[in-house]
Amino acid sequence: MEHVIALHQVYAELIFRGLKTVEIRKSRAFREGDTVFLYIARGNPYELRDTLRRLGLHEEQTLTRRGTIAGGFEVGEVIKADLDTLWEMTKETSGLSLVHGENGKKWLGEYIKDYGYAFTVERPFLFKEPVSRGELKEKYGVHVEGIIHLSRKTRKEWVKSLIEDLLTREVVYL
């Protein structure tokens, strides 16, 4: 199945640079083999700037642009775990330590509460031509501020058309 989710730009940058190989969610949003397309949401601009700086990069060197569906990945292994287990398993692969430092576990606990799901990121890719907000408005008649989660399971025809469009776009695997 295919999904479109919003992800803060800092985490998308880490995925596309090979530094984030696990995505964490509160619920079992995906299954092994699913394709996840990433809508690049703004997030905290200071976290983005600081994380890029720690990587020796500047904001002009981002691989993604806010407000676009920039690329995605295939879902590998899916793991359900409690907070402590999830943190130990993913603190170095989820991007949380890199972005939040010592506060990563606290952030994770506030996000998932008691337990959550870790999805391994397989075969990340960028679109040669990302889908912009303007294109979403023009082609599908929707004004998008931030996509939370769309999937092929929907009854909305525009979502099905969007996913079909995404599946035909030219990609670069990283």
C-alpha cells in the first residue's frame, strides 16, 4: 500500500542523507513492503539549522524543499515496543539523538506515551521533480498546508490520483 505523510524537514534531510534509517510512529501506520511518500513540513527551523550545522552543512544545501512531496522510502521491518526498548533500539537510527541530543528520549516519550512502532527505512528516493503545493492545487484542487496521513485506502478520488501520479514519477534512489 502507498501512503503520503508529513515529516518535518530535518528528519527528511536525515533520511535522504542516510543518517535516519528508522521512522517512529504512535500507531502501526504502515506494513512491511509499503511505500511512504514524504510531504516536507516545516517543523522547527532552529532544529533544522542546528542539525545541518552539526553535519557541517548550511541551509542552502538541503535536499528537500518545504511544502513539497520530495520523495519517500519503502518500509522494511516493523517493530512494536515500549518506550525504553524503542529508545534503546532506535536512539542512533531515528535521528532523535542527532536532532534533540540528550532530550531525545524525553521527546520520544511525549510523542508515543507508553509504546510505539519503529519502521525501518529501505530504499530511500528523491523525485527528480518534487510535487509542489501549487501543483497539488492545480492538478487536484486541494490547498495543502500540511499532510498528516493519506493512503490508498481512501475513498477520495484526488488522493488515489495523486498516488498514481507519484508512482509514475522519475526517482533517484539514494
